[in-house]
Amino acid sequence: HVGWHARGVNSKSIGIEISNAVYMKYAKKYDPPRPVIPASKLHGKPFPAHLGFYEVQVDALKALLKSLCGFYNVPLEFPNHNGELIRGVIKSSSFKGVICHYHVTENKTVPACLDLAKVIKEIKDEQD
């Protein structure tokens, strides 16, 4: 079965959804409060402050990535330029590693709050 999560790479990727409303207008709906991520840039444009993931969600993601990458022999790598996370579209069809939805299309901003570089580094540190 093929999921429709990332145009152009659906048949050769695994999509992981982490629930988060993102926009600050939903902040009051969460108890406990979600972390707030300061304004940054995404796709070369300003991206306003937004809601982040709970720590338990990031921990679960790390466990899932560690398992999936190990089982499917996916490199624990992220799209980067000189070690810095690329926060825009990449040529995802040729990249081997872990990407975010916003790496596939400019129409997506998720998961803008995820520091993918930090997540990958922490997984690698746990393996050492």
C-alpha cells in the first residue's frame, strides 16, 4: 500500500505524522501548554512564532527513527549545507536519509518546529 504523504517520493518513503496544530491561535487549546518556537525562516521566507512538539513526542520520534532507519538501512542523515539543516525544498528523490515534509514542497511548513539536526545527532550519540 502506498500512502499519499509526499508527492514524488510516496512509493519509496515512510511518512510519519506527529500531531501538532502549529499555529499560535490554537495555543490555548493545549493543556499542558505546547512549547513556543520563535520566529525563523522557512523556504527563505519569515515564518512566525509557532507551537512546538512536546518532549515526549520528540522522544517517541527518535525511538521510531532509530528502529525504522536500522531495519530499512536508511542513513541517519538530514538535508544540510555545511552541517546546517536546510529549511527548504531539496531534491528529495535523490536524498537518502530523514527529511521533513517541507523538504518536498514549498506548500508545506511541517514540521517547522522540529530541529531535525538535533534529533539525528541525539540518536547517533545514543548509539555510541
